[in-house]
Amino acid sequence: MKTCPACRIGRLRERLMTYLEWHGSSLLVASRMPALVCDVCGEQVYDDHAMDNLQQLLWSEPLRGTSSVSNSNGR
Ligand SMILES: [Zn+2]
């Protein structure tokens, strides 16, 4: 369990948060993003891997409302 970098007292617990980010003129809402939340000061640290995945989704695919990725080429 990690110690909170902000207050150095609390501990970071993994929680599923709703992440909001403006992407151009559209608001991206990623529900159930794994984040680490301090149980003392409430500092939120998003999971690096989850952020990487989210950024890859953002920059590789045009937003179409849903973020489901399917690679069905007829096979
Ligand atoms: Zn804290």
C-alpha cells in the first residue's frame, strides 16, 4: 500500500472513479477508471497503466461516444 504523496499521512486505496477530460470540444467521460485515493486528504492519483490505455484510446481513435474497440476483419 502506498503512502499519499500529498499529505504523507494517509494511504492510497484503489477505487473506481469517474474521470473527466476535455478532448478538443468534446468531454470525455471514462467511468470506472482505477484511481488511488488518499483516505485522509482525498488526493486522487490515477493509475499509470489505465491512463496510458486511456490516452492511447484518445489519440488513436476518433471519439464516437463509445470506447469499444473491435478488430473484426471478417474472420
Ligand atoms: Zn493524503
